[in-house]
Amino acid sequence: MDTRAFNGTKTDDSPHHKLSDKRGWYINWDEYFMAIALVSAQRSKDPVTQVGACIVNKDNRIVGVGYNGMPNGCSDDDLPWGKSSTNILETKKFYVCHAEMNAIMNKISSNIEGCTIFVSLFPCNECTKIIIQSGIKSVVYYDDKNIHKAEAKASQVMLKKANIHIRYYMNFSVEC
Ligand SMILES: Nc1nc(=O)n([C@H]2C[C@H](O)[C@@H](COP(=O)(O)O)O2)cc1CO
Ligand SMILES: [Zn+2]
């Protein structure tokens, strides 16, 4: 995991900080939630791409996390993780549950309307549809290595039409 997610930003510049001895160099909310998405990705068994997602409500409470993996009850030792076979049924494509879908399915709140999803990789078209239907209103992504793919282009079309706010994750560390 690279450290762009949480270099530690000087979050509090208030004079009270000196009086109260409050620690100034703590990670901000964006850094916190994206770090959780990135650390969740590290649970993935996918040998090529590990993805994590973290859903956050308006009160900055985490209401769901997930990473890409095989469906419940389907051993991840039995289903294929490769993608080079000419037989598509012997590739991961039809089997893997994406991180975003897992985070939404794992939600601990019945209603996630208006939430933000932090994802370590730009969502595919299938996850985008689930994101939209769930009522999530904002997507923050860390990596866009798949952005040239048709799936990601379709995602962008749908997210725009559905008025979902999309934001590239940036860590504005302050150099002092
Ligand atoms: N946003 C995403 N969330 C995900 O969970 N994934 C998963 C599905 C696969 O397990 C893996 C992609 O494999 P590959 O095509 O880079 O070898 O990442 C993929 C994307 C990209 O659309
Ligand atoms: Zn997906």
C-alpha cells in the first residue's frame, strides 16, 4: 500500500491547539476513509487487482466496507482467479464480487441514501448501477487505471446522468 492515502495532514491550525496540547498532525476524514478502503483491498485474493470500498454517511460514520472476492459459500480455492483462459468460464470474470457491491451488500444501515463511497479503483458499470440504485450520492476514487475501458466510460455516463458527484482522491499534504 502506498502512503498517498494518509501522509498526515496538518489538520488543526487553531491557536487553541498550543494551549490544549492537542495533536495537530492527524489524518483528515478523506485520508481516514480512503485508508480504510485501501487496507480492505489488502484482504483480496485477486492476484492482479485488489480493490477496497468504504461507505460513509453524512455524519462521517462508516456504514459498509468491502473488497473483491468470491461469493459467500464459494471457496476462493475452487473458483478461478486467472483471466488468460480462452474459456471465459475458467476465468474470474463471471465469479468475482466487486468491492463496491460487497460494501453495499455488507451495509449495516438499512438506508444508505446520500452516502459517499470511497473506492480504491474507479467503479465498473455493474457496480455503478448498484451504487446508483442504493442511493449513494458521491464517489471518491483513488486509482483510475481502468478509466480507458468501456465499462468505466459507461460508469461515467450513468454517474453524470444520475447526478452522482465523482471526485478523484487527492491528499493535500501541507509542507511546513
Ligand atoms: N472497481 C472495481 N472493483 C473491483 O472489485 N474490481 C475487481 C474485479 C476483479 O477481481 C479485479 C479486476 O481484475 P483485473 O481485470 O484488473 O485483472 O478487480 C474491479 C474494478 C474495476 O472496475
Ligand atoms: Zn464493479
